[in-house]
Amino acid sequence: MIKYRVLITGGSGFIGAHLTEKLIKLGHKVLNVDLLRTQGGIPFINKKSKFIKGNISNKKTILKIKNWRPQIIYHLAAQSASETAYDDPKFDILTNCYGTYLISELAKKIKVKKFIYTSSVAVYGNSKNKTLEENSNIDPDSIYGVSKYASELFVKQNLKGTSTEIIIFRICNIYGPGENLNNQKKGMISIYSSYIWKKKTILIKGSLNRFRDFMYVDDCANILSKALKIKEKNYLEIINLSFGDKYKVKEIIKLLIKASGKKNYRYRRSTQTPGDSFGFHASGKKLKKIFKFKFLKKLEEGLKHYFNWFNKIPTNSSLKKYHPYQISK
């Protein structure tokens, strides 16, 4: 396999840390650019990567990347929570839109071989009773969804007509070891699990019939790493990164209680948060056809691994000490 100089924006984040680990093990040189803003994941810097602390919407950071001259770009850096976008919409728009514009513009200037962007199924808006396909109608119902779709358009505009191959992954809900269990505004599995971890009553915002798709973080990172070898039929591929199974909130709670080993667990209800879509259910048919994978962890199995990780963490300890790669090294 050819070895590349790979940039990962957000390489210390939840998905980014797992992807960085996999690419380094495959022998690639990795530049990790991250702001180290604790959000969805516990920040982790892989010592085998080159690290730059910086904001991708800052042109000084872009210049440092340019001087390193990556051949491949994985653009993961983003404000990645629907609810948080309403707390600070300026940061969401600057990071997701302007940051993506600058990164894709740089990719054009230095003629990178491949540009892989992690978008979101939030660009579709509520799927209602329909399964979302890659050609489904785009109708985001949150600031976050709007910013991710605008970012897709910047990638297409800047790189259209170049030799750079583009893959845009519209990612579903990713969960697993390395999430920030203290963040109550991102990740349905993480939020509900954090209450169990802290031995508190689970707070459920909105209907028990809301639904989502889920994928275990290690499976997500594996797929992203294998994207290096994918030969696009067109200059651009848009792929739903989704397992393809739909779970309602009431089903998720039952699975979490089962994974916790407890017979029952209390929960309370409150109103739905702004920008929180009622349901996403995306098809994984195209993903399975292109990547030809034979096995992914179903939610029940993934939750066992997830609980095995965070059950080792004292609730009064710093999560930084318990990143899964920090534990293993």
C-alpha cells in the first residue's frame, strides 16, 4: 500500500483520534491540526503524529498546513452538535463553513490527491417515515445541518474541475470509547450513558419515539481509513456512513439498561431541545456496496464495549486520563 502524508483536521477529537491511530498503524505520516476544544470527545494527541494546535478558520494555521504539504486531507474539524450551535452560532458557522472553505481552497492550491470530508445526515433534516438515500431531498432543520450542507457546497465549488478526488461522508450518530461523558449536549448514546455512569436519573428531552441510526466509533474510523483505497467512478462520491438500523429512544434506553447490568433504571422527561430533529434514518446500501465490509458491530455489541470502557472511570476523575488510547499506552 502506498504511504501518504495525511492531514487530519480535528485529529484529536472523538472520531479523529481513532482515525489518527489507524492511519499511523498503516504507516502513513499524519499531521493533526486541532483546537483541543473539549466537546464531543476527550482530546487526545497521538505522539506519533505531528501536532499543530490551531483553528482552521485562522489563515496562520492554514499557512502552517501548506508548508507541511499533505497529499491527502481528512477534514473532520467542526462544531459537531446541533444544540451547541444555538448557544454559539457564530462559532458554528465560522468553523464549519469558513474553515471548510479555507481548507478546501488550500487543497486546490497544493493539488492534494484526495479530499475526504465528514458531513452529517443532519443535512437531510427529519426523515419522517422515509429511509434517507444519498439523493434524498436536502432540507436541514438545524443551524448545524445548514452549516454542514453549506460546507459540502464549498468543497464542491473549490475542487470542481481539479484532479482531486472527493469523498463526502454523511455521518450518522457515532458512539464509543473516547466520548466526553460530561457533555450533556452531544451524542444521544453518550448523554444517556453518562447518567448511568454517574448513577443519576436519565433525562430524556423530547419524545420516546424519536429515532436515530448508530455506528460504533471503531467501525467508523475503519471505514474512513479504507477510503484512501477507494477509486471513485466520478470526481465526487457522497456516501451515507450509516449502519442502516433504526432505533427509537425507548429502544435505546432498554438496550442501555441491559448493557449496564441493571434490571431497571429511572428516567424523567422534558421538552425537546432546539435544532434536535425528530428522526434520522439513513440507508447504508451504498456504503456496503463500495466498501464490501462483512461485519460491523450492532448496537447491542457496541454498547458492551462502551460500558466496559467507562465503567473503569471513577466519576470524580479527569476523563483525560481515561482516553482509550491513553489507557492502552
